[in-house]
Amino acid sequence: MSTARSTELTGLTAAQVAAAVAAGEVSAVEVTAAHLDRIAAVDSQVRAFLHVAADEALAAARAVDDRRAAGEPLGPLAGVPLALKDVFTTTDMPTTAGSRILEGWRPPYDATITRRLRRAGVVLLGKTNMDEFAMGSSTENSAFGPSHNPWDLARVPGGSSGGSAAAVTACEAPLAMGTDTGGSIRQPAAVCGIVGVKPTYGGSSRYGLIAFASSLDTPGPLARNVLDAALLHEAISGHDPRDSTSVDAPVPPVVAAARQADVAGLRVGVVTELGGEGYQPGVLARFGEAVELLESLGAKIVEVSCPHFTYALPAYYLIAPSECSSNLARFDAMRYGLRVGDDGSLSADEVMSLTRAAGFGPEVKRRIILGTYALSSGYYDAYYGKAQQVRTLICRDFDAAFEQVDVLVSPTTPTTAFAIGERADDPMAMYLADLCTIPSDLAGNAALSVPCGLAPEDGLPVGLQVMAPALGDDRLYRVAAAVEAALERRWGGPLLGQAKGLAAPPGRGEASGTGEAGGIGR
Amino acid sequence: MTRAVTLVSYDEALARYEPVIGLETHVELGTVTKMFCGCPTVFGAQPNSAVCPVCLGLPGSLPVASRAAIEYTIRIGLALNCSIASWCRFARKNYFYPDMPKDFQISQYDEPLCTDGWLDIAVGEQRVRIGIERVHLEEDTGKSLHVGGATGRIHGADYSLVDYNRAGIPLVEVVTKPIPGTGALAPEVARAYVTELRELLRALSVSDVRMEEGSLRCDVNTSIAPAGAGSWGTRTETKNVNSLRSVERAVRFEIQRQAAVLDAGGKIMQETRHFHEDTGTTTAGRSKEEAQDYRYFPEPDLVPVAPSPQWVAQLRADLPELPAARRGRLQADWGLSDLDMTALRNADALDLVEQTVAAGASAADARKWWLGELARRANETGTELAALPVTPAQVARVTELVTSGTLNDKLARQVLDLIVAGEGEPDEIVAARGLAVVSDDSALTAAVDAAITGHPEIAAKIREGKTTAAGALVGAVMKATRGQADATRARELILQRLS
Amino acid sequence: MPITRDEVAHLARLSRLALSEAELDHFAGQLDVILTAVARVQEVAADGIPPMTHAVPVVNVFRDDVVVPSLPREVVLSQAPAAEQGRFRVPRILAED
């Protein structure tokens, strides 16, 4: 395939790809091949993928083409390529969760998310890099090396779904799946200048999602625009009898809401506690402008205080490690995965300990120890128990807020993408990236990040976070689509149009320079 | 562990110490599938042939609770007079062990499904009400084979082989409150409790409760304190108690062992001990530096269980007649004394007698044959009563034939012997072997005449009025007819002839 | 409440992590900082506040007592670090259960 054709195809939105495939204007195989070419061209620099399944992807694409040729009806995303975070089990690809302890593991079953995507005719290109067991905000905790932000390869793409965000940003795939536990979809989306959504907890199935924190983990979509995210959101959502915590209610009408894109009369609350000191000025500036924009579009803006949000980070960093210390106990070298030290002289306990020491990275170890501590007899009430109570109070803050407003807004994360290595050995500094995203994870309600500009001081993307009540996912899309449309009118195109380097639309090396402060030099 | 253990004699121990016992019983439920997944609950299948991502604990797997298992648990709680929780959760019990797929067990901690019940038992004349602390639901672990050691046990093994078929099978744990005040009867009380519990579980059809197969497992807690001490001693927990007899022996041994320790001025260690079937002794498990901290927390992958009052009421209404009630009813119906009833239970003949009565026999007849002739046969051949190849229906038929006069006791015994030997149904045997009582006068008359002729002196005595002597002639008639004569009719004919 | 190196070592043993001396030192320092930060939850007065269960509260999610096909045996054992006689072979276990 010619580079021109390839770049043409990889610049399309998911909706456009699906329409073109359905109309017979292009074959699913051609689209997939184009994206595989793009991966081959850029991924040695971006390092979004841990595993590329070229043959399987082409076969899946061919199957879509066959179905189309046979006149069978195709779903709304048939033929669209997708990058799958390596936390979802796949029978035909290794699944590592970014960890040495699962290096090479071939699951004997597909995650429900995986099955639904395959059934929808989505083409799985491969598995993306992530912070080990979803613990991190930069992919620097991956056992296989970090991914790189296509806007500036010396910077992080965010985490833990950094590989997925980078893949979409660099046009290696129009869609990606991530998981969000403390912000792991929204924060990467924000620092990469794309859309990332954390649906209502339980909105889709966790069966086959390698667990980090069971009461927080939420699968969700990443895409370069709001409508694409909505289409993916709908494709994966819905009750699963294999997941006791999945919601048995109709999927909120997110695609319709994305098309509606209208905020007139909507009440929007700005969260007092999510801003101020510790936030990069450029982030606050772009956020402020986004709020003004909403007002100009007809929304009513009020300031809302959620006083317990200041305890969200500490509560999260008690609950998540506690649950993970238990969830990760199963990696004991007995049934699958890495086994170290079994020379016949050591006991099972010793082999377990050596294996886990060799197989887990430092952040995972830290959280396991922290979680074990917080659950210990004598400490439970003061730590884990207390954190769960604080969590209830945070829910009540949200409930009270949503009495006054329809959605809440804040910056998605306090800073733009930081440099690789900058926070690597400072856990607390790393944790601060989740400041704004964590409250929604604790409450289990719906939230997303949509690009709202580039920070003037570094020309890097800033994300606007929108939060809605549980099962109110459609409100997110209404607001995000309205903001996106208005901003793109202002910019003369998508934010990525202003990017340089690998974040720039393929085929266009230089930023167009229109609109906001242009992209970053390299 | 070959060090000789000092024991105090049982009587001595009980003279100076008061025991307190407690029992934790694990029951494998007889549901079709496992607790949290659809794998079958099989026994004896090929290793690792009944596992799936969930019960193997594969990364990404999630549990979904079995309604049937919860229902069975509630029924057990109701039968034990417990309160049923209106809202409760599963909890994770965290510890590392190779037979635990997730290295945590989904169980219940401070929110068990059933609490605060009781079960009445009897030891001889003594009635004891055993308090039930809780009944909760959890999942079973896999099973390990230990390879390389001398005895197949853990000690000295080189490695182990694990089969996860059993992992995830629903397990109900029934925990008694401490049982003080049983004195010297403590071992018997423990045994009687497990026996009664087992019968109850069988009546509920929730488990096949086979101790030898592991579907009913007992841990026995024992402590002793000096008589009149006012507080209880430190308790030990004894595992690997695999039969009713072992329950009794384990308690007895622990009392004696602990008495010896205390007598020597020592202290009882709170520890887990292992019961040895062959020696009837307990030995200490590996000592641990600290007590296990299981770091329980509510299971986030499951939602709370909130049995509705309607559901519980329905389950209560549908409970079958429980063993104690049934025994009371049968004892009244059959007009039996407590002693008679105990004899029936000890012989494991209760069900058989009930079924025989249901098939038409009188209770007295049914008891007579099962506890008499058939018990004797079972003893001789070393089989259990219920394993004899004769059915209650057949026994009932035999008693019916006796009542109607076709058979007498002696013939009936012969018929039963032949049934056990496999010769067929009672009627078939009677016909084939010609074993019916002869009461037809013509046949009898011949035998009577022959007897009279053969014993002239006795005949003379009868003519003189000594009717009691007729018995000897009846005997002769019976002998001549190989026991098939109707003795009563023969006597009548004799007296007729000689009066 | 500072967390000591010994406590970290104890927790590492509990969670089956064979940490090196250097790791123990390093983690103890870091965990101390983190623990101090997360201990802030204790500032919140939460008497009588129930702990959170689920975002969309639901009870009684059950499955029917119907068999679902298990995994094929070869598949189950194929990923095992070691297998023998159709079972998972594991190093010798020291503790009694």
C-alpha cells in the first residue's frame, strides 16, 4: 500500500472507517493493513504496543469483508481497528498486564470485553503497554519499558493506559481500550490530547480484566474524538452475568448524546477543591477558558464545594493497595506465570517469595506492602475501614453536588505530560497526577476527559474533566461533544492538528499553526 | 513424632479438671455445581478435569454466587434454630497455600448467614442442648498429594501434586458455642453431636455427609480447667478427625494429655493438633511464630446477600421432618420406651424398621426381625444391616405370611435366610421350597395319627386329662412335618382325637 | 506513625516477597512518607458513617445450579510451571493446613 493511502486511512475517525467499510469504499483488510504499516513505521519510537497480532488482525478484517460480501448486516464499528490494553485476557495473544510475572502467559479464555469487541467486528491489532498491573500514571512502571508521548517522545503518555493513549494519538489505531481505577484512562487521554472515558463502574464487564482494585477498576474507551468514544462505549457496555458487580440496566444513550452536543440550560458545577495550588498555570488557564466557553454555549456555571475531595487521594491510596494486595496474591508461581528458584531444595513458600520478588516491580511491591499493612489486624479500622467510610462521604458530596448541577467539571490532571524519569522514584509526586480523577473512581460515577487546548508554557495538551452521576454517562458526551465542536471551530480542526512529530496527523509533519499556541518543537 | 506422650488416666483427669469442648464441622454441599462457577461438584473424577478460570483463580476471573448453595445454608441454619441474616456479605480470608487458587478463600467473617441456634442431643439419659454460634458459607480448596515422604503426609515430602477439582465446592461451616458442663461425658457428647448433626444434614438432603470421603469434616476444640476454677483453659484445635469414633477418641486423648501437662506445671499451647487414627493420639502441628492474621475484608467482587423474609419463610415451611421430631413421632406411634428407641438407633435400624412398617408390618414385628434374626446375620457376615440383600418390603411380606398363618417363626427364619442367599421373593421361595405351614386338616390328620400311634404312653396320659402332655405330641408332629405344621391346629386335632 | 524497617520486613514475609536489604531500606523510607499521607483519612470524623459497598447498590446476584463446561484438562495444565500425573507439581509444602 502506498504511504499516501496508508496515511489517508490512518487519519480517519472510527466512524468514518466503519462507514467506508460498510459502504464498500474500502476493505477492512486495507484499513487494518494501513494501521499495521503505521505501527511498523512509528512504534519503535512510541512503544505503544507490547504485542502486535498482524496475522490475526488481518484474518479478523477479512472475516468482516466476507460478511459484508455475503450481505450480512455489520455493526457500527465493524472493520475498525483497535488497540487493547494488555490487561484484558485474549486467547490468541499473550496477556502480561505489563508484568514479568505474566510474561508470555496465554490465557485460556477471552475477557467479556474482548468477546464483545470481536463479535462487533472490531479488529484487534494487538496489546498495548501499561503500568504494571495498572499501577501508575506514566507507563514507567511497565516491566517492558515506558511508552512515549507522541507529542514529545521524551515525555510520558500518562498511565496506566499510556500505551493505549499513545497508540490512538499516533494514529496507530483509531480506537483503544483502557481501564480506569484512579484516572488511568482520563489522565493519559488528557496528556495526549485525546478523549478518554471512565464509564459508570459496572457499566461494562470486568470478567477477564486482570484485577488491580476490584471496587474501582473500570474498562473504558480512548479515541481521538467524542463520537468515536461514544461508539466504542456502547459496543462494550452492558450487563454480564459473569460479573456480579456489573450493572443490570440499559446502557445510557451515549451515542445519541454525543450527536446532540448541546449544553443550553445545563447546570455545570466547578469543583472548588480541584484547582489552585499545585496546578500548572497553563492547565488552570485552559480549564478556565473551557468553563467560559461552556457558559457562552448556554450552560449555567456555579461553583460547588465537595469538601471531602481533599481526602480522596489518601482514601484511594488505602483502598486500592488493600484490594490489590489480595488480588495479586494469586501470582504465587504454582499454576501459571513465572516460577523462580524451584531447584528441589526450596519450599513452596520460598519459591513463591523469590518469584514474586523477581516478577513484580517496585511500585507493585510498595502497594502490596501498603495494602497488607492497611488490612492487618489492629490497623484495619484506622486505615482500610476508615477509607471506606471516607469513600461514603465522598459519594455524599457528589450526591449533594448533583442536586444542584447536572455535571461537574475540573481539570483532568494538575499538569501537562511530565518528562520520563522525572517522578519515577517519587511515589507521592506520581500519585498527585490522580488528584482530580480519583473522586469519580471512588464514587463509581461516570467521568471523561476531552482536550481543551495546549498549555502556553510548554505547548502540551490539557484535558477538561467532566463528571456525571452514576448511570449518567450520556451527560458526559453531551457536554464533551459541545465543547469539542466549539473548540474545533475555534482551532480550525482537531487539537491534534496542532501537534508536531508523531502526534501530528500522518502525512503532515508540521503543525498547521492556526489557533492556539502551536505545537512543541523537538 | 515418636516422643512418648505423658497421659493422665481419664478418670483421674476428670476428677480434677473440667473439660470444655467445641466443634467446627465443615460440610461439603451436594449442589450440582460449585459455589462460584458452573463446574460440576464431582467426586473421584480425573484430576483437574472439573476446573474453569473462576475456580482455578485465573487472572481476570470473577465469582458469581450459587443460589442453591445459599438456600441449602439457610435451610441448615433454620434446622439448627438459627437466626438468618437479613443482609450479609462474603469476605476474603487471605493466606498463601498451594491448594488455594487465589491465595485467599471467599468465606464469611463477621457477617455469617446464620447465627445463634441450638441442637439437642442425648447421651444415655442425659440431654444436652448444644449452642450453635454460627453457620456460614465458604469455598473448598484443592487437594494435594505429597510425594516422597514415608507416609504420604507433608512431613518429609519432596514435592506435592495438586488437583483443583475440589476447589470451589461449596462448604458450610457449623460452629458450636463452647460446650461446658459435660464432665466425663465430654467425648460422648462430642460424638453424639456430630452424629445428630449428620442425621440432620442427611434429612435436609444438603450433603451426602460421608466422613470417609471428606464431605463431612470435624475439627474438635478441647480445653480443661481445674475444677471450680471459674474460667476456662486454653483450647487446642484437633484436625484430621475422620470418623465418629475418632471424634470421641480425640476428645478423650486431649483431656488426658492436657491434664498431664497441667499436672506437671506446664501450660497448654493454643495450637492446632493432628489426630492419628492408628494410635488414637494427637500431635502438634508445625508451631507458628504468630497467630495467623487473615486480613479479612468484604469481598468486593460479590454483592451482599439479603434473603427476603418471604424466601426464608418459604424455606422454613418446606423443611422436612427433622430427625428429632421424627424419632419422637415414631417412638410414640410404635409405643416404644426410650431404651427400645436407643437400641434401634444404635443398631442403625430406624430407617429399616420405618420402611418395613410402611410396607405393612407391625412395628413390633419389624423390630423383632431386624434387631433379631437379621442383625445376627449382619454380624456374622460383618456387613451393615442396611447392606444385607433383603428389603423392608420383603421383611414385611414375611411377617404378613406369619400373621396369616402361612409361616411360623421357624419357617419365617428359613425364608429370610433364603432371601439373603438370593433365592428370590418370599412367595416364590415358599412355593418353590414348599415351606408353607401345613394347616390343611387332611395332611395334618395323618401326621397327628402317626404321632399318637408312635407315642402310646403320651397319648394315654392325654386321655387321662393331662392336656399339657399334648405339647410333646405337637413336637412330634412338627418334626414329622419338618416344622411346617400349623402347631395350634395340630394341638387341637390331638386333643380332639384323644378326648 | 512511622513504619519501621522491621515492620516492612514482616509485611514482606506475610505477602511472600523476598526483598533484598537494599529494597527494605528503600521501601521503608518511601512507605513512611506514603503512610503519613494516607493516614490523613483519620482526620475525618466518620462515626456512624457506613462503609461504601457499590456505586449502584445491588443485592442478591446469583447463578443457577446448572453445569457449564469446564476447561479441557490439557489447557488447564498447559500453562503450569510444572505438571505431573495430571496435577500441578509444586515445591514441598512445609506447613500443615
